[in-house]
Amino acid sequence: MQLKGLPREPLGKRSRRLLREGKLPAIVYGHNTEPTPITLDRLEFQKVFIKSGRTHLVDLAIDGRMGKVLVREIQTHPRRLGPIHVDFYQVNLEEKIEVEVPVHLVGESGPVKQGDADILQPMHSIRVECLPSDIPESFEVDITALEEIEAELRVADITVPKGVTVLDDPEELVVKIVHKRELKVEEEVPAAEAAVPAEGEAGAEGEAPAAEEAAETEE
């Protein structure tokens, strides 16, 4: 998968015009890499992202120079459709990185099929460390074996490919079969505790440029 980008100067309020023209502001950063603002074709990016997600490496060409990147953050606007800004993380193929790998449930649990229970899934991704070329596309978790209410799977039960190290607590609950009345109780969390950082907020090391670029795009 390949994308082409053009270097650009910080846009400020001019980003609105860029979006109207079918372009998409973005920034590239990474370990020992100076943050580089770029412009993409918006439609081209969306087509690539459908295939790449956040776990597949993308070849990003800027002025004839090619680099391997991951989509780190996609910023959106509450009144506009589609992305308004993208953050790319440039990787070194010989250095391990941390990444969130999505959890996909497959199969069917007997109690759920019979209408006696529901699925509680507290974790929708698992944080891992590995080389960029070893990033799993996803973790498929088969719930067919969860044949009783209260049956559960934790992080330690997930099959992990060679070369991939899980960073989350092995005892963290991934999925559990619960009585219908229990689902609502267990998922109710105070608003302050359930707050999720907006895309573009500072996260892992090297991700600070995301917040700066978000400010100029939302103006």
C-alpha cells in the first residue's frame, strides 16, 4: 500500500480551503525524525486506510523519498464527514514499537445464542511491542468455548504470534459471558472515569506533534 504526500507549511485557517479542494493535511513524525507537515489526496488516503487500518505498514512517498509509516491518529470534526487531519508514525524496521492491536470476537457462545446471556467485552484492543513487520492485523478470539454463563477469557488466554510481547496485564478481562441484567451494571462507569482522550492528544513517546497540528486544523 502506497501514499503520496507533498511537504507543506503550517496552514492555520487555510486548512478549510484545503479540505474543500479534496486535500488532507497530515504530519509525519517518529523516533529521531523531525515532524514534517504534508498534504495528501483525501480520497486516496481513505482508500488506503480501509485496507491498512492502524496495524499495516504504509509506504509514504514525499518528494521521491519513501518511508514506512503507520497511521497513528485520525482527527475528525463533529460537523464534517471524514478525516480532517492524520498523524503518521515513521518506523525503523529494526526497532521494536508499541502498538494497539484490535480484538475481534469470532464464533458463537451457546448461552448467548439461546438468548440467556450477553457478551461483555471490556477490551477492544491489546497493547503489544514488536518489530513493525511483525504487527498482528488483529487478535481473533473464539468465544465458542464459552459454553456457560460467567465463562471468560483474559489477556493471558490470547494466542500471541512469535516475536510479539503483550504489554497489558495478563489478568485483564477481555470477554465474559454474563446474564443480561449484569451487562448494564458492569458497563456503567462514571463519566469522569470513562472519558477517552480525544484523537491527537499526547500519548506514547514521540506523539506530541499530533496535538499541535490538531489545533491548527480545527480553527
